[in-house]
Amino acid sequence: MKYINFLLLTFVVLSVWSCTQEDNSPVAYKQAFVYTMSPQEGYINDVVIISGRGFSPVRENNEVMFNGNSATVLEANNGQLQVVVPEGEGVANLTVSINGETAAGADLSFSFIQAPEEYMVSSLAGNSEYGLTDGQGTNAFFRNPEGVAKHPEGYLIITDRTNNAIRKVDMEGNVSTILGTGSKGFQNGPVASATLDYPWKSCVDKVGNIYVADRNNHAIRKIDPEGNVSTIAGTGTAGYKDGPANTAQFNQPIDITVDDNGVLYVADNINHVIRMINNDGVVSTIAGNGEKGYQDGSLSEASFSNPSGLDVDNDGNIVVADRINHLIRKIDLRTQEVSTVAGSSQGTRDGLAQEAQFNNPYGVAVGDAGEIIIADLSNHKIRMIRSGEVSTIGGTVRGFLDGPSAVAQFYNPTDVEVLNGAIYIADLGNHRVRKIVKK
């Protein structure tokens, strides 16, 4: 009798053991069942986890489809599948099959998020060591390149701040000096003998005249295509006075831009205003009340805090990098109003324009499609405003590194320019001219 009971017990144990070994899973189910998936939205090539029961621990026996597109199964066990999201867009409905049998349970769907555009950062010219040497690429040396502007003939004008020089850089990275030997001064005449004192940024009009915000001379200088240097506004003494060019005064003008009619606009830094120089050479204040602050509204009531960057957009509005307010502003000359385009407070947040953050936005440029590019000085990043959203297109932490935008590094970028679809950057702390292109 004991022997018979032993045989019966052995049979039961072996039967249970056999069931637990079916399909190498703890419990065998007639049909697999799906419970949940996480996350339910994301990018192509993200990994999602599908939870349920009755899956096969043999990866190849599980099939997951996103709107008919097969997904790669990375890991599998009885209760979970790790799956790579395949190509797709919009919302995909999922089906899960094990050994050809469709799993029952929850209806799963996955929402594709459009992947952010990717950019590549490279160095066009300059070396991490500073100096005043012409040449090509890393054989050329700058010393704190502050401004970058485009010339109508298709090359760049660089204001080489601490060298008190104006340099030319072509698209192959060849650098030559237009003006400056390293010495500072306030001398007009031929470029061979003319001097500047801490030139900050510049612009170029349609016929090739270069206009320089000559910061420490508190003046606006001009280099004509024949190589003659003149002072078009400012007395050389700091002050705040509108009127004829030879009596008007600025206080550390640091950026200048020109419209299609040859009218100049100046970011008058210490006076906290935006000035205009018309075709007759008369200087006037177009926006700002002369007091440091933050106020949108009419041109005369609006206030700025150390405006540092300017450009004219496709509608003739003036875009302003309002540095100490950590904002991007707009001057609409038709409505005579100043408004805030982007920014909320000091920080580094991307997202909706009115919620985004900047940290000393210093230079701006407007692209062909109306996008605004910002040299975000203290964040060491290059930012973009497009369709009401702010995104970072280059830069992570302070340093120097070329490569994809997600890892690239800048050191106090001060100015940006858009030319032939590429973005060029005055990378002040790295003594280089950098370039960003879409991958």
C-alpha cells in the first residue's frame, strides 16, 4: 500500500513539474494576455515595456507590430516584453502575438513624438590659443572675437575685440585682417593706420560698407569698400545726446544693424536705449526711456536693461537681445510698440516662448524663415525661437567641443549670423569662429 501511494505521489509531482516546464514558463496559459505598456508616447528607437502574461521567454517567438511595422523584441519573459519602437508617425495601434497566436487583453496604442532636429557644430577658424595671425582654419588666431556679420559678397566680418581689429573669414576658413594691428586708439583714415578701441559688433550694408560699434570710443565707425575709415556718429566721449552725427553721444554702443534702406540701429548699452542713425546722419532714440528696467508698450515708455544684440526681421521689426532682463524683445516701428518675444526669467529652460529662460542673451540673428537665433552668453548655448517655441540647437556646458549639438560645447558665445543656411558663431572664450549646420 505504501508503495502504491509512493507511485501516485511521484506521478502527481512529475505531472506538475511537466506543466511548469511548458514553454519554459512558470505557468502555461491557453492564450497570452496583455495588460499595459509604458511609456505610451515617445520617439522612434525608444524602448517600451509591455506587461502581461503568457509571453514566451524565447524572444523570437514573440511578435509586436506597430500599425503593421514589426518591432524588435530585446528581452522577453512570461510577464514582460522589452521592445524597440519602429518607424512610424502619429498614433500606432499595437498587436502582440506569441507563436502566431494573437494576445488578448488591453488595446495598446503608441503616440509618436516628432524627433527634434539635430545639428552639427564645427570650427571654421581660430585656435584655442589667442593671437593676431592670419591663415586658414586653426592656423589663424583671434583674441576674443566678439561679433560676426555677413558681407554681401558671401563672407564673414569678425570684430576681433581685444585685438582691436576687423577680420575677414571666407567659407573655407581663410582669415585675413582688414583693419588693426592690436593697438587701440581713435584714428580715422586708411585702414593701414586707422585705429579702434574695443570694437564690439558690426554690420554690413548692401554696397559693402562695414559699420562698427566702437564701444570704448563711444562712436559708430565706417569702413568703406575702398578701405577708408571714418566716424559717422559720436564724439568719442560717453554721453546721451540725440542730434547731428558730429554732436550726438553714445555710452558704450555694442551692436549695430542696418535695414534695406541703409538706416542704422544701435544698441546703446549703458544708456539702455535703441538709437537710430538716418541717411542724413541724424541720431535719434527710437525705443527706451533712458532708465534701466523692463516695460513693454509704446516706444517712449518702454524700457530695456543693457540691450546688447540687434537684427532686423523680414517685416522690418527690430529684434533686441535685452541682456540683463534675460529676454528677447521686438520693436515694431509700424505700431510704435515694444513687446516681449521670448523669455520669462533667468535660466536655461526650453519650451513655450513665454515660459522659456535665457541667461544673458547677447547676440541675435534672424534667419530666412523668420526664426530667431540667440547667442545665450552665460548658458554657453545657441538657442532658436521658431513657431512660438524655444529650443537649444548647440551647446551643453562651458568648454570647447565640436560634434552633435547634444554634446557640443561653447565658451561665452557672443554673436550669431545666418549665411547660406548655416549659423556662424563668435565663440568669445574659445577665440574661434564656429559653425552650426542641420544634420
